[in-house]
Amino acid sequence: MNFHTMLQEPLYAFCQPLPWEVELFQSKPVRRLKHLAHFGAGALVTSVVHSRYEHTIGVWKLASYFFPDDKLLRAAAILHDIGHLPFSHAVESALNFNHHQLTEKRILGEEITSILAKASIESSAVVELLRKPSVLTEQTIS
């Protein structure tokens, strides 16, 4: 697969992914983001067709551009949304659901943990980074 095509996102310049980042983008928890509208239920009433996958690519590109040597931040940028459900924010309170908890579970799962280990990154370190208030989280995980 051509990774330039796989990570195409029109707002930011192409960044060369590291081998472990390519594996993260190819992982099941990240690939599923292609099917989730970033605007949740708003996608039903707008012509905007931006997926959570495309959003994730943009966040990763910004992290990679501004912090190219920070592997932990780059990993967190790729993984920060993997717990979302369709229409996640719109239905979370109705379902008594917290996408942050599912994000943590998926990061700590075998597939993501084994990919991160190839880059000498502890999956628990990614979770801890995402628990802190930052531009990636916008709030803390409770």
C-alpha cells in the first residue's frame, strides 16, 4: 500500500510515518475510525464528510511536524480517538458511556500494546499522557 495515499489529508503537508506508526494506522482500532463521522450526528445534516480517521491523520501530522522526536506524543495523536462510537458525543450521556474508557481499553489491548512495544513505548504511558489535560484531550479522562 502507498502510505502517502493512506495518510492523505489535504490540510497539512505529508509527514513520513515511522514503521510502527504505519502499523498503528493499519490496526483494527484505528482503521475503524474511517467509518465514524468526526461531526457525529451533525453528519446527518451537513455536507461535511470528515471522518475520525482523517481527523486523526491531521492530529498526527501536527504532532509529527512540531514534535518529530516525541514518539509518545506521536503515538497518542494516532490513538486519542479510538474509543469513539458512532455519534459518540451525542449518545454518550444517553448510553451512560465514556469513550475515554474504551480508548484506554483499546490502547492497553494486545494489538496496540505489541505495536507500541516495537517503538519501546509502554501503552500505559500513552494512557497516562491522554489522561492529562492537553490539546489532544481537551479534558481529562475520568
